[in-house]
Amino acid sequence: MSKSLIIAEKPSVASDLARALGVKKEGDHFESESYVISSALGHLVELALPSELDVKRGKWSFANLPIIPDEFQLRPIEKTKARFNMLKKLMQRHDVDLLINACDAGREGELIFRYLVKLSGVKKPIRRLWLQSMTTESIREAFNHLRSEEEMVPLSKAAVCRSESDWLVGINGTRAMTAFNNRTGGFQLTPVGRVQTPTLAILAEREDKIHHFKPRNYYEVFGDFEVKAGSYRGRWFREDFTKDGDEDARAERIWDKATADEIKSRCLGKTGVATEERKPTTQAPPLLYDLTSLQRDANGRGFSAKRTLQIAQQLYERFKVITYPRTDSRYLPEDYIPTVKSTLSRIENPHARTVLDKNWVKPSKRIFNNAKISDHFAIIPTGTAPHGLDEVQQKIYDMIVRRFISGFFPAAQFEVTTRITRVEKDAFKTEGKIIKDPGWLAVYGREAASEQQGEESMVAISPNEPAKVLDIEVAQNETKPPARFTEATLLSAMEGAGKLVEDEELREAMREKGLGTPATRSAIIEGLIHDGYVHRQGRELIATAKGLALITLLRGIGATELCSPEMTGEWEYKLKRMAKGHMQANEFMKGIKEFTREVVEKAKNFEGESVTGDFEPLDVKCPKCGGGPFDESYRTFKCRSCGLIVWKTMAGRLFERSELEKLLTEKQVGPLEGFRSKVGRKFNATVKLSEDFKPAFDFGENGHDQPVTIDTEKHEALGLCPICKKGQVYVLDRAYACENAVAKEKTCTFRISKNILHREIPKEQVQKLITTGKTDLLPKFVSKKGRPFSAHLKLENGKVGFEFAERKPKKRAPQKAVAA
């Protein structure tokens, strides 16, 4: 009997499909009379370099660039090769006559399946399972409406073009910029990406504005006024205000104190006339969530974009309580009204009941709009009861439920009062806003309503009532630099291809040309951090010296398109058109190949002595001649007085300005992370200025090449070495080490730093380590991702490593209704 092979993207989804279809486990897969069900482990296949060009990165040069294959080669990813081979065998089975793609319903899921089938060489009919929800009924419904292979051709072409274009720009851009930076020796890995680099450019531009920002003092004048009903305050403003090209200008700002003092003197002791205007305004409920808007709001609550996606995926796959999260739509299908009513009826929330009782679920293009839906609709609850969510999962789930319910509530109604008090020729403004009807704000409670309301009340006045000036205050302030991006604001900028758009409706119109997709944006941000281009400091994202240098390089050699958010947004728009069948793949790839050649040629043929850029002197005293300052170029800082040159890069790591400033003034900086050895291994070290004023590594007693003379009066002995069993372990300045490990002729390897992952290791714990083989459980280690953790240090096979405490199972939060 012939069978259909269903391939899911991950094992957990395969299990859910098997459960919904009643298929039992058979060895490493599920099988019944009709179905064989298995899964990938995410991507199993990748694009490969032509074998003759697969040289080690230390040998990268312009000689082999550009790399533009006539036909792209595929290969199994090494660490999941066994999984690929297992699926290949299942596909080759004689009783399997149909392949069903059950990978994630989107462009990336299509790519995972298509590459898998192509590399396997299997030629069998294909159908597509398109899931919007992981509930049992939704799974069964989707199997009753499998899509044909022909329907999926446009999406599969867009998926392949996305993959090949990223590969072409990434491989060629990275090798070209790395080769350029290596011209002066060493190896400085310089990753470049089709979407990653323009995103970095957004952060670099903001950092540049902050760096060049010069604060300006300004003054504001406030008046306290008395009328029959009481007193109130107003702020002076210029009624004929225009910006005139000054982006810092505001109607209420005065640039010189004399003018502000003049206003004060002419108004004090006077009586003005107060008039006011009251206007009703409304605020519509926010649109439903797509992934980006969910990540943006969750970031305001302390969640990274990556973490929000992980939680949303758990809520979708594991708990089945929300619909597909990796969506770029904020709307629902027009025939979804009955489903919405059914879902609301199963949500334990009084506001959901209100929506149904008042019959507020009606056709509305702000919610039900087929024209605004592509692969998936907005993220909404499924109506399945949320059992066993932890506190974090509950928070994200509550956000989605509240947004869903509030969308059907009426608009919030406000009354805005604008009062103008004129004291002869000077005008003062007082504004107030009160809620007349909270509408959708009721779903979010009193706190949200009070945030929207602002001033609760203003003392009443009669028309043209005299207002006596009680006091005038002149307040001094200064302009502030633009704020650094958070993940929330960067996600908004990526959505608008570099433009920060606050208005929801306008942002919706621009999203077709955004950077990346909702499903990839968090990975792009994490990639920038991993590559050392961006540093996460609290909630702020800051371009590092390495990140700023890459953008300087690209602009300096004329490859500005590679850091253009607008161009990358245009490519994303073309891929979306291709997925809808409105653009040819060969036309798109022709443009990408031409662009790749241009970038490589600009780097290869650059003939300038140095890359030009917006460089600034480093105002420090020269350690060699006492002069200065140090003039900056693309690669170096050079003393203006004696010509001493300090290179910005050392062992593949670019120094921050603050680090070089410390090195030149204190002759030492560190220990610093992120250096690379000649074989590509990362290491940490302190950098000192040598006698001839050149930066040199100083490993202290933690270095493997520096012998140390043990002084028994100065160095405390902790006990017998556990490795060689001959020497004593001593307390050195920066390390604990066996005397035989720091001798001129080394015969032992035992050495442990006094500081491991930002945590000091006390000598008492090292004594415990060398005598029992393990320390106590030590808190306050900090991982490379900045997360604190606790662990034992354990001696095993002559090496010191971590042993983690057994994790206690998390307490599950009891099921709870969404707060009113």
C-alpha cells in the first residue's frame, strides 16, 4: 500500500502531527497504513563553496573573487548529516509515493524542505501542509486542504533567491572586506551581510549623530495665573513659530536668557485674558499583533526580540494557545468572524464577554482585510485554555490576548482643552486632556487610561476671563542628543527601511520595503552582537568601533549601496513580489550578481592611500614625546608632534577609542576579550606599551610563554599540584599555578586565572579544587551573552571546567485569566 511521507521542521511538530492523525511511533519515525511522519532539525542542507575555492580564511585574497557559481552546490550540514541521511532513506522508500512538506508555513520552511529534497535526488510528487495553528482541529483541517506543488513554486523560488543572494553578498562581501583590511598584515575578519550591514548602518548613523551632538542652552518661561475658580500654570510660546531649518527649534524655546528675562519683566504684575477651546478627539484601538509589533512591545517590558520569538514559538507549538507567530500581517481573513466569536467565547476574561454581549465583532477593514494578508494572518489566541504557562510565557500570552480583545472595543473618547492666556503681546498655553469614555483602554485597566489622560482637570474659566499674573519663572534647559536605539526602536526602523515611523497606519504602508522579515529580524540583531559590531548595554544597542569602521570602509571605497537600508528594503520588496508570482527569479538574481561584482571591484581596485572618513583627533598626551594630539585615519592614530603611530587593530581586534586613550595615558589597558591567534582561536589579554612604545600583549602569570620565579616569601603555597603531583600550587599576581607550569622548562600545565568570566576566584576555593577536585557552587559568573550563572569549577582529565548544579523543575504558574 502506498504511503505519504510527512516531513515537519522539528521533532515536536512531527509528534503533534502524529497525535492529530493517530499515527504511532515506529523506531525513529511515526508510521501507519497511510502515513510516515518524520522531521528535520531546522536547516539540514546548506550552500557550499566550489571545492577549489574552499580555502582557509587566513588565505582569503582578491585573487579568487568574486565567487559567482553558474550553479549553486548543496551539501548536508555536518552536525546534522545523520538526520539528512535518515530522511533521504525514508524518501527513497518504494512504498512512499507522495512527499508532504509540513515545515513551518513560510519562506524559510519552504527552503528547508526544497533543499532537502533537491540534495536527496528523489523525484516524487509534493504537496504542502499550511498550518495557521497547532490545535488538533486546525491540523486536521489543514490536511483536508493540502496545497499543490504548483501553488508553492513562487514561494519556493523566492526562498531560494533569498538564500542565494544572502550567500553571494555575504561570501563575497566578507572576503573582499577582510582581504582589504588584511593588506597591512594580520587577519581581521570583517563579516558583511545583505541585511545585517544596512541594519548596522542605521546604528552607526545614530552613533555618529550622538558623537557630533553639541548641546545648546535654551530657556522656557512659565506663568502662574489666578482666576475666580483658582490658579493654573501656562507656558510661554511663540504664536508665529516656524522651524526655519532648525530641527532643535520649538515654539516654547528661547535661545538667549536676555529675551526670557525681558518676557518675565514685562509680564510680572500684569493681568491677562484667558480663552480656551475644547475639542473632542478619539483614539482607535491598536492593530492586532504581527511578530515585529509584539517584539517591539515586549522589549518595553524587558524582553529581547530573540527571547520574545522563543516564547511565542513555545506558545504556538507546545501549548497551542496562539496562532502562527512568525507572521508579517496584522489582519484577519474576512471570513473569520465566526472563528473570532468562538475564540472570544472560550477566553476567560470579562472584556471578551463584553465584546460578545454588545455584538462588537463586525466586518471592519482595520481587522478583517484579505488584501493585507499574505502567508499568515495576525497573531491571536486560539481559545485553547493556557495550562502550565510559567510567569514569562503568561506575560506574552496576556499581551496577545489583550491586544486581540481590545481590537473589537470602540475607540477611546477624549476631550482636549487648549487654554491661551494673553498678557499684552505675550501668549501662554495650558493644555489638558480628560477621558470621556475609555473604550478599548478599559481592557488595559486604570494605569493605561491615566497614561493617556495626562492632566486630569483644569480650573474652570468664563470666556475672556481676566487672569492675574501671580509669578513668572524662567527655566534653563539644554537640548539632548538623539536617543540610542533599543531593540524596540531598531525593529521599527528596520520595518521602515531605516525610517523611524511612529504612526501605526503609515508604518503599515511602508512595511513592504522593510529590512528583513519579522521572522529574521531578531536573528539579524543577535548576529551583529555576535560579530562584535554592536554592543548591548542595558536596553541600548551601540555600534562598536569595529561596526563604525566597517561603515566607514564601505563609504570610503564607494560601496555605499551595501549599507543602504533603502536598497535592501527594495530587494525584500522584490522577494515578496516574487513569492506572489509577480517577479522572475532570474531577473532578481541578475541584479544581485551585478551588485556583488561591483562591491568586489570597488574594494579590489581602491587606490587611495587611506580610506577617507569622518575622523577626529584623540586628545591625549603622547607617551613618547609628551606632545599630541593623535590624528586619526582609517587604520591608525598618529602623534601630531613626533609621528608615533598606534595601530587601531591588534590580533584581529579593533580597539575602542576609550581603550586606546587608556593605553596611551596609563600605558596599559585590559584584560580585553576578542583577540584571535594565528590559527583563529580567541583569547583574552592585557595590552601594554613596550619600551619602544608599541602595543604588546602582557599575559602576566597567565601567559604560557612567560616564566615566573617563585619567591616563597612573596608567593603563598596552597598545596600539592593535582596534575604533576610534584610541585606546589602558588598564588601569583593574576593566577594560581603550579611552580612547574611557570618554570623556564615547563613540566606541568596546571594554571587557573584569578578571574573567570568576570568572577574573582578566592584562594580557599582553589585549595578545595586541588584537594577534592571541585569547588563549592560559585555564583555570579557572567556568560558571553551577559547572563549571570552559578557553577562548580571541576578538575577533570587535567583541565578545569564547569559543572552546573542540577536544575530544579520550574514551578508552573496556575492558569489565570487575563487581568481586567
